[in-house]
Amino acid sequence: MGEEKAAKISKIAVKKLVNGSSGLILNDKAAEKLAAILEAKAADIATHAVANAKKHNRNTILEEDIENYAMTRGD
């Protein structure tokens, strides 16, 4: 199997997020996996936001473009 690309979202940030809300410790492999999943989700949201801004003839992505993702995708 090929080598996985490292996530751009840091393991430390993911560990703080999980630990702060649960009090549990997240091991390194789990943090890497969660970071990769969050990065993929963020890329999907960003792609949608870009398309939505372009659809409205804007050069700037607004909060409403992010909110539109949640409304149209049901997240």
C-alpha cells in the first residue's frame, strides 16, 4: 500500500480539540487519522464555498458561503 500524505492540520491541534472536550487522550495514529479526515472535510467545504462565491459573482468568500455548505449538505 502507498504511503499516506501527512495532514496539514496538526496532530497537536486535533489532540487539544479532543482532549478539551472529552478529557481523554488521543494517541498519535488516531490524531493523524482524524486530522486527515478533518482536512478532507475542510477541503470539501472550501470547494463549495469557492463555487458559491463565484456563483454570486464575488471575489471574496463570505461567512454565508460556508453556512450555505451546511444548509445544502445537511451538516
